[in-house]
Amino acid sequence: MRSAILVFCSILSVSFGVDLPPFIQKCSLGDPNLNQCIVTNGNLAVPSLVKEGVRSLGIPTLSPAFIPELELPGSTFTVLLTNIRLEDLENFRLTNIDFEIERRQQKAVFEIPLLHIVADYKIITNGLFARSIQGGGKLKLSLDQNLGVVDMILGKYRRNGDYYFKFEAWNLGWETQRILYNFSDLYTSDTVDFPEFLDKHKEIVDYRIKPAAQKLLLRYIKFVLNSFTEKIPIRGMFDS
């Protein structure tokens, strides 16, 4: 019976729309400083959104965010990551929004001063040279000074008499000034010092970790925004 009630409530919320959570303050479409209002109110909402989620929209807590597995291949060895946690998303801050309701192309600029990725790792060797490198344990990555630009194509559609937004395309540009990493329980042979090896082959971190972190972050940005646009009609997002 309880499950039937939950399903019925879910259908109602999709059919008739739900309200913005109380920690998000609406902006007025008539505000000449609409973009700045979105930035200000968005940043005020981030800590509650990340730590509490939004049950009515199906958004769980994002502190931390999880991904089951990720493989970082290399020519000499591969790093397999499992039980991945993306931490400190509450540090996410919008710095600029270029939004116009009648325009399809939208842009958001954000920063995350410090972002952590914690995971279990395993070294899988791919060649003779790498046979001296073994290990498995905990990996902690610190991504320092992250700057991002999200370009979006925003459409509209009508459902049950209301108009809703729909994100039709996404692109995330991402820059990280510095990546610090700590591999626990690594075995280093007499011939190969693994931390020194990584320092000399930063492309393993820079060219593999950066795209992985970017993909993970974009996944959660899309998930959160789609959760809002699928259930909240446009009239429910703004003051007239």
C-alpha cells in the first residue's frame, strides 16, 4: 500500500509540477539584474542542495557524490579506481551567468577552490617495465583552483498546460591549476620509485584524471538541473 501511494505521488508531481525547495529564492524575469540575482541566489542554495538534496525532485545528498568504477589506462600501466567519492561539492560557486529566457544558448561560469576525489585503486601492469610497480589501496586526489564554463542549449516544451525547460546539449570546459595525489600502500621496487615515476609522467594524472573529474562533475550538474527542469514548470521557477 505504501509503495502504491509513493508511486501515485510521483505521478502527480510529474503531471502537475512541484515547487522550488524553500532554500532557493526566486528571481524575477523583469529584474534588469536577473543574471546577478541567479548567481547570488544560486550560491546561497548550493550548501543546502549539496548536503541535504531535494527529496521532492529525487536529488539525494551530493556530499559526497559517488561513482562505482573508473579505469585510467596508460601505455605502461593502468590505474583502476573503484568506490569513488567526489567530495567538497559544497564549495561550488557560480561566478557568472549569461541567461536569456527567449534565447536557446545559455552559459554559466563557476569555480570550485578545492575538490577532492577519494577512491580505492589498483595498479594493473601493461608491460615489462611496469612489472616492478605494484600496489593497491586508497587514493586521494586534491584538485586545486578549478574553473569551469558550461555551455548549454535550452529548449522549451509544453506538458499538461505548462511550459517546461529542456536542456538539449551540454559542453563543459574545465581548467585545474594543480593536482596533488597520494597513493597509500604502494610497493616500490629497487628499480622504480613510483611517486618519482608519476612526477615524471604527469600526463597520467593530468590527461586521465582531469577528464575523469570533468566527466563526473558534468554528470552531476546535468542530473541536478534536469531534476529541476523535468518537474518544475517555468512559471514555478521565477517571479513574474
